[in-house]
Amino acid sequence: MQSSYKKEYMDLAFDLSRKSPKVKEAFSVGAVIVNASNQIVATAYSRETGEYDHAEEIALLKAKRAKVNLNNCILYCTLEPCAVRKSKDKSCSEHIIESGISTIFVGAREPNLFVKQYGIEKLRESVVSVVIVEGYQALFEEVNAELLKI
Ligand SMILES: [Zn+2]
């Protein structure tokens, strides 16, 4: 059984993203992992556990530590998971592909500010279903307004 999109989880991911310690070199992102019974199994936000930690990888690590089987879980993230990453060897897209998560709901595409991302394409190539949810790009830009202002 695969649960379907629930707005409350994307809204929660955005609430979480606002908790991210602000930095000049990276966006503030939130992530929520929900299981097939529509229960939250992990939440995270950027830099929650360390200076270079991404929300998606933190959430996946929390789920892994809790021994959650991620195969039927859904990941909600406010920004497309990274495929290119300067701070660490492994990108969030790679972590997601390895985790077995098969469905992701994404709030926003990454603005071309730091690197040109292709996380959505990379995930889709690996048969992960990626849905870009309409109506959240502006909220993402609001949360990250300090980075995006010219
Ligand atoms: Zn990442």
C-alpha cells in the first residue's frame, strides 16, 4: 500500500525548514518521512545535526537508526534533493536511491544560485517517483529570502 499526497506533511516540512540555522552558502530545507500508514517516521531540517548536514540525509539517518523499512515510505522535502554536493561525497539523491524510498514530493526546484542541480532527473532515472507539488515555490523563496535577494 502506498499512501498518497497529504498537504499537512508538506506544510510541516516547510515549518521545519524555518528552524534551519541560516548560512550564506546553503538553503534552508525541511524533510518529513511518512510511512504507508500515514505516520511520521522522521523529520529533519538543514544543519540540524551539523554544519553541512542536509535535511533529507538527516531524516533518512533517523529513520535508519529507528530501523524503519523505507520501501513504502514517502519523503516530503521543501527543495529538490541535491545531486551535486560540494560539502560531502554522497548526495541526498544517492542516499534516497539507496534507502528504497520510492516516492518523493518536492516543494521547489533549486534556484541556480550555488550549483546547477539535477536531483529530480537523477532520481527519476533510478525509478523514484518524483512529484513537484504546485504552489510552494514562492514559500520556498520566502523562507530563503535572504539568500535569494539580489
Ligand atoms: Zn542534499
